[in-house]
Amino acid sequence: MKSLSISPSSRTPLLSERQIKRYLEQAKTGQQEASISANGEHGPHTEYQQELEWLLASKATAQVYGLVLNKLLEETVTLSDDIWYWDEVLSSRLYTALYSVQMSPFRLFDWSSSVWDDARRRASQLNISTAGHQAQQTLSTQWKEFYVLVRQVVQERNVAEMHKRVIGPVQRIRGEARQKQTNLKKARLRGANALGVLLGEGLMNESVHGEGLATPSGDHASHKWKVSVARNVALMDAVLAKVNEPSLAVEKFDAAIAEETDEDPLYAADIRNQSDDGGVQPALVIERLIRTIDERLPEYRESTKAIVKDHGRPSRLARYWLPVTVGILSSTTVLRILVNRKAEITAWVEDFGSTVMDFWMNWVIEPTKKVISTIHHDEGSEVSIMSKRSLEGDRDSLERMVVDFAIDNPGNATDTGNPLTEMEIADIRSKIREGDLTPVLKAYEKDLASPFYGTIRGNLIRALLIQVQKTKVDVEVAMGGIDALLKSQELVFGFVGLTPGIIVTVGAYFWLRNNFSKRRGSTKAQKQGLMVRQLRNIDRVLTNSTPTEFGELYYKDHGLLLCEVHVLRQQAKKNMPDQVHREFIEDLDELVDVRTGVKKQIRVVERIRWSYLKWF
């Protein structure tokens, strides 16, 4: 009993089938030993032992009930994937034609097998009737007769299937796909109905109404939970037996379950008379639970697999034989091309790799280093048109040249023509720094009046060379201004140099992601699209349902709602933050509570739609 008791905080509240079966078999062995030791006497110890057995049976029933609900939910949701596959096949003639090509080898094989079996059957009948005559025939003659027999079978089959030729091949394939989808929808509705019956009539219904299966107090309460446990075991057995019965219509499922349970002794027996021969012992409940695990659940899984195999999507072999065949047939050609052009392909790969590395280093890494150096004010990275000391040296040289010229020609520097004093030389220096070359220009103007004499004397050429130096200084001053402007915008130029590499890199990254990782890149959009589709299905279930007289959902609609909410819950866990997901789960729990009524459930759907719009 301790092993079957799971705390609410446990991450795995459901035990596995193997564990539950092992505990039940141990309990069954313990019951037999206790029965032998009691020698048939019904004393206080025996009554206490029976109460413990009922408690153990109820805990095991709750575990098996959870297993059955979980298995029904998983299998019913899985059928939806195959239904969506047929939706895709029926949505386009191209997909229908592709499905026809995929299934053509299997159709041909089935048709050939049936023709061969029919021909062999007829040949065996013919051999029995004409055994003496055929003993005298040669082997080649017998093969000719068998070939004629095969042709006869083929012709008869063609005549028998003449009515199918009235309809085009594409329409026949679409009709077949539509029929398979219809069968899957019926199986899904039966699974949803079974889920709703277990939720509405089983332990779930007992636990949410009134006191439910709370700790009993008195004989009536003890009788209530024992009856509930026994009936729930019978109900699970009946549901698993009828859920995948192909001949059972969905509309008659509830009636079939009621008929099945009416004939079950566990469902109709009175637990109060458990000491009598007609009463139900806890050992019988445990025995039925073991049978449910050993027989009913495996039978349900096998029947579901059979339905999926017959009406679900084709196998992987059928879906992928065409591309695999094309790949195998073209593999030799591709291998030959690769071998013949091995050197060219290797050189191309190496060139491509070196090009990518050079681009990365020269247009991304190096500009990034320059930007970082600029931010750190690295002197070696500063943008400069001329050297830092060039202007100062040329300006000092110009100053010395003009001062020496003025000292040698004082008449051009002063009106008196006397030798220059220190104060006058300092004044000339200050004017030179401001760009005033008056002593040189006066001499230049005088020498221009008699250029030949001025050239011989040397002052004209000297004045001309000084003006050339002045022009050089002016050009350097202008270049210094441009240099200062470039330095002030050095970070901008660094980012301009980095921009082409960044643009090309980001563009290549998005192109590769969209082309080679398209499925991974669109995962979030796919999850959101699936959540929107699930919310739409939930709204359809609630809108198209016909409520009971109490305003609640019927069992079938309740099961369908739970399946859609289950898928929505799984997708929301992957797509929502933890805090938002906890609030979302609260709304989903309110949504699946059928006691609130359909109208309130529709309002909950509206609240979910506008509250979590960002994640839809």
C-alpha cells in the first residue's frame, strides 16, 4: 500500500504497468496466505484484514484508472496526426498523385498476389479433375495451360472491375483516402467518448462531486467508496473492450457500455453482502485489475495499432521508396563525377575557404580592431594626412628666413633704414606668425621694377623662395584643419569601414539559416500556429456541442475537449515563460471543468484568446 501511495509533489504520480502488476500479485499472494492462516474463521483480524485489502484495491484502482485515462488520451491524440495527414493528401491533387505513386508498387504486389492465388487455386482444382490426363503431358505444356489460366483470371478481374474505370484514377485515390480518414475519425470519436465516459462515470466524477472518495466515516461512507471502486473496475474493463470495436457506431457507444456493465457482477453486486456467496470480495477486484493490465490494455494497444496500420498514414518504406530509389540509381553517376573532378572540387573548396577567411580577417576583424583602438585613443590608430611636426618645422623655418631677410635689408622693414633692434625683430616675429611678410613683399615689389638687377643682386630670388615657403606653410595649415576634422570623426570612419563586412556577414548568416535551417528557424512560428489551431478546435468543440439539460457537455464532447486541451497544454509549456505558463494552466483547468457549463467554458476560451495573444 505504501508503494501504491504517491505524494502530490511527486514528478511521476503514475506507476508503470509492470510495477502495479507486481504489487497486485504480491497482494494476491498475501491474501492467499492470510486466508490459509485464518482457517476460515471470521474474527476481528479477518475484518481488519478485509478493510486493508479494500484499501489496497482502491489505491491500485486509482493507479490503473490513471493508466487507462493516460493511454486513451495518448492514443486518441495520436490519431489526429494521421487525420491531418489525409487532410494534406486531399487538399491538393499534386499530393494525391504523389500518394498514388508511393502506393503503386504495393498495389501492384497485392493485385499480382491475388491473381497468382486465384490462378493456383483453379489450377489445383483442374489437376484434381484431370490428374490422369496431365500425367501424360510435358512440363512445357502444363506451363502453357497455367499461363492461359492466368490470362483468363486477369481478364475476368478486368471485367469485374470495369465499373471502377468509369471514375478517374485520381478520384479513386481520393475516395480511398477519404474513406481511411473517415474510419480514423470514427476511431477518434470512440476514443474521446470512452475518455468522457471514464471521466463522467469513474473515479474522476466521484472525486469532484460532494465529499467524493474522502476518508470514510461510518458504514454508509465505507460502503460508498467500495461500491465506487468495484464499479470503476468494471467500467474500465467495459470501455477498453468496446472502444476499438469497428462495428460499433459512435452514437451507440454509451448504450454498449451500459449493456456491458449491466452484465458485470462487479458493477451490479452489493458490497454490503461481501461475506455472502453473492458478494464481491476485494480479491476479485484485484484479480480484475490484473486482467485489465495483462489483457485489456495490451488488446487496446494492439487494436489501435491495427487501426493505424489499416487506415493511418503509409509506412516509411511506402513514403520514401521513390527518393531512396532515385538516390541509389543516381549514386554511381554522382560518384563518377566526384572522382573525375576530384582535383577541381578540392581546389574550389580550398579557394572558397581561403576567400571566406580573408574576408573575415580583412573586413571584419581588422576594422573591429581599429574601432576598438580608436575608442582607446591609441596614437598609432589615429587618422592623419601629414606628420605631427611637419607644420611646426616649416613655420619656424619661414620665421627664420623672413627675420634674416629683414636683418639683411632693414630698409624694407623700417622707414629709417637703421639696423633692427631686438624689439623690432620681436615685432616682425609676431607678425610672421600671423602671416604678415611685409619686409619680403616690399623687397619683392622693388626688385620687380628691375628684375635683371634684382636677380643679379639675389634679393628677388630670395624673396620668391620665401613666398614659396609661405605657400607651403599655408597649405600645411589647411591640411592641418582637414586633419583635425578627420580626427574628430575618426570613430565614424572606423564604423564605416566595418559596415560592409558586418552587412555581408549578417546577410550570409540569415541566408544560411533560412535555407539550411528553415525548420529550426521557424520552430516558434510552427508552435504558435499549432496553438492557434488547437484553440480553434477547442472553440469548435464547445460551439458545435449540444449541452445536456444541465448545460454541461456530453461524454463525447468532453473527451474531444480534453484531447485538444492536452495538446495545447504541451505546446504552451514549450512556448511560454514559467510564470505565464502557470497562469495559463489555471485557465485550462477552468476550461476543462464541465461542471461550470458550456457558456462559461466559451467565455474562458475568449479570455484565453485575449490574455495570451502574444504567445498565440
